[in-house]
Amino acid sequence: MASFSLRKLIARASENWLVKVISVFLAIVLFVFHRMSAMESRFFSVPLTIESNANLIPASPYTRMVRVSLRGDRNSIDPILEDDINAYIDLRKYETEGLHRVPVQIRKLGTAQEVGPLEITVDPMEISLELDHRASKSLPLTANTRGSVEEGYDLASQTLTPSQVTVDGPQRLFANITELSTAEIDLAGRNADFSLMVNIINPDPLLVIRGNRMTEFRGIIQSRVSVRNIESIPITVQGLDPKFAVELDIKLGSVKVEGDQGALDSFEPPDTFLSVDASAIGQEGTYTLPLEVSLPSGLNLVRQEPLEVLLTITPGSGNDAL
């Protein structure tokens, strides 16, 4: 009896078997389609990081950002942050320099580790990359100044601290790089010493500047010094006893002075500008005395002629200077 029931069940199941198979297939397709239609997608870009050994590093430009596509249940993919997806290329397996095609890989972090099912695709899927041996070089820094200090002033000196930095990068790049420059330093209108922190310009993104990539610029500003020659200045004798008369072997002198241009232009030598102090002379005779220069504040003596004067002292009629 049981055998008869089983045969009857199998007979019924085999009736219209093709229609039943098609029905099951369509049901599966509809189920999958429903699941697919219920899934949503998100797109964003993330930085591409490099994982390399100590020997070979990128030597050609490469994309720094890749496009990531997330597909899954909306409630599952919405909480995923961009920082939860790490896109990277692994260079540690490469041992020779030259051109290589390197796959872009994805690593799930944070919230993304707990989401499932989750479909992740990346564009591009691989990149072409030149590899070269890692090198290091110490390069001097130069200050990139622009503009001029205030009229009447000069940039007397400048320093950078540090004055050189160490740079890492592919060996081939160092052939044409002998120094690094700072960002622009504006001198316009400055009339006093100053210092500031300034960025060091990286000439190639494949290079890495060690440290904080900054240097301190210090500029020393000084008032511009001008020079003026003054000729044919009368030499006077001061403090001579009126009972004596004096005769000078040189009656005119000259000086070279330096200072602010405005002060030099307006300066007029007074009557006692070049003088000889004869107050210590107590008798007739000849005396060689130093020539004294009376300079006003702000002017400096560069040269004078003569340095000393020969005086001939004779009985006089009360004149104290000739």
C-alpha cells in the first residue's frame, strides 16, 4: 500500500515537469531581481596609498584618488564613511625597477567590516607605475624674495634656519635638482628687521621633504648709507692767546662723510667745522697739531684731509684765527 502511494506521488510530481522547472526558475529569477532592485549604490573618492619596501618607490606620476562604488542594502551602506575604505597598491612584491601594472586593492575598516552583503568596486582597478630605487639627498635652501624694502633702506643680510633639508625620492629625479626654494617672501615697504616662518616648495610630488617643510627667514634691514665729499672747507684756529698771530701751512681742508641721503643733502659745514685747538700754545714757534672735525649727529666721517696742520706762531695784534 505504501509502495503504491509513493508511486502515485512520483507520478503526480513528474506530471508537467517542464512547466514546474520553468516555474521554479522564474521564481528564483524574480527573487534575485527583487534583491538586486532593493540594493542601492554609493559612490565617493578616496586617497590611494602606497605600501612599499625600503628599496623601490614610484618614479612616475600616478593618480592620487580613486573612485569607490559601494553596493548593498541602503541601511547598511549609508553609515559607511570614506575613512572606512582604504584603497592601496602594494609594491612590496616587486624587486626590479621599470614599468609595472599594479592592481588597486581595497581594505575594509571600521563600519565597513560589519556590513554584509557588501559589493565594493574601484576605478581604476589597476595603474601603470614606474618604479625606481629610493635615494636621499641633502639640498640647500634659497629664499624666494619679491618686492623692495622702503625707499632709503636696504636688505643688508638674510638667513634661513634650517639652511638645508634632506629629501627622499626616486633616484632619477635628483639628477637635475640642486637646491630647494621657499615660498614667496614679500619685502615691500619693510624698514626694520623681521623674521617669519615660510613654507619650503616641493618641486615634485614624488619627492618627500623630511621635517615640517618649513624654515625661518630672518631679514636685516638697514638705512641706506650715502656718501658726500665736501671740498675747500676753511680751517680755523681756536683758543689761541690774542697776543699771538698764526700762519697755517694749509688753509683749506676736505672731508668725506656718510649718512642718510636727506641729512647729507641738507648739511652745510659751519665756520668751525674744521679747526685746530691752539689753547695750549704759550710761546712763539712752529707747532704741528691735529685737525679736528665737528660732525653733527647722524653723519660719520669716512676720510679727512689733512689729518694735521703746521702752525707758525708769531707776535700778533690780537687776532685768534686766520
